[in-house]
Amino acid sequence: NAALAHYSPSNGSSRTLSTGEMYLLDTGGQYLDGTTDITRTVHWGEPTAFQKEAYTRVLMGSIDLSRLVFPSNTAGRTVESFARRALWDVGLNYGHGTGHGIGNFLSVHEWPVGFQSNNVPLAVGMFTSIEPGYYRDGEFGIRIEDVALVVEAQTKTPFLTFEVVSLVPYDRNLIDLSLLSPEQIQYLNSYYKRIREHVGPELQRQQLKEEYNWLQESTKP
């Protein structure tokens, strides 16, 4: 049912999960210190070669936009295509926005931040989602969504970049490493190191051994 990007379950359309297909989970919550909005796609069995390629290309787009360095006062729509390029390379695309502003204990979808034509230029301190995807009617849907903070880049002149603040591993079962560039792999390893450093000690503190072991396995280089 995730082939419909904004699917809502009902008694008539719901069906039992299985290990033979992809599962897309779009979730989040509102807390006193911030709002979360995160999506992960997983496959608990043997994905097809096309499913792996489509997922990997969505991941490539997420990484490419997340690590992008761009001039100050740049509008989101100007850089949005970086999230689509890996899909465009093989004639694939997705039919929704690449991201939206996220409020601090406010709206989950908060204007005027984002990547569409009527959004304001990106500035330090803004929170936005980065969420490329791919959907094949009647078969499966893929989306990867992270919350990212706009920060100053480490450049000689004032440029900007993103700091992804969502700390959840991607599904290793769906990644085709042969498609990733060395820079994309380096980004993934750095991201996984941050997840281990931030989330690992908290799981240990709560004595969540099974969850801690899963995290260690899911964030191996």
C-alpha cells in the first residue's frame, strides 16, 4: 500500500505484513523540545534487484542533498534536484516535494521553509525534512526522510550545508554498495559513527541489550 505516497490505512485496505515485500514507516511525534518526522523503508526478506537499485538511488539522493555545500541566501528549489539526480540518471522520479519545514513544538509541515518554488531562501537555524522517494503503482513504495538543520559550512566564505539530526540507520538489506561513490560511503560511515556515539550509550543506560546489539549490527562500517 505504500506505493501510494500518502496512504492512510483503513479496515478495507489494510493487510498483514509479510517478509516478502517492502515496508515503509513514516512516523514522528511532537515533544516539548522539538518535532520529529522520519521515514524508513525496510525489507525483511530477499528484495529484488530492482527494489535494491531503486532504494539505493533514493538513498544516494538523500545523501547528496544532505552533504551539499551551497551559497548563503539559496532557495531550496535551487538545490532540490540533487535529491533526484540518481533517480533521473535511470529515468525514475517521485511525485511529491523533497522536503518541508519542521516547527519546534509547532507544525510538522511548517511553511515557509522547504524545497518548492514558493519557499523562502534557506538560512542558518532552519529545520527541514529531506525526503526523496520512489513509488511503483501496485507494487511497492520507497521513501527515506530525515530532519536536517541548516548550518554554516566549513568554507573560507559564508556558505551553508545541512546537519542531519535524525539518528536512525538505513536498511543494509536494501543497499547496493556498488552504486555508491566513495564520498557517499564515507558519509554513511560518518553518519553511523554519530548514531553509535549518541544513541548507543542511551540504550545501554536503559539496559536495552537487544536494541543495543541491533544498533551495533546496523551501523557497522
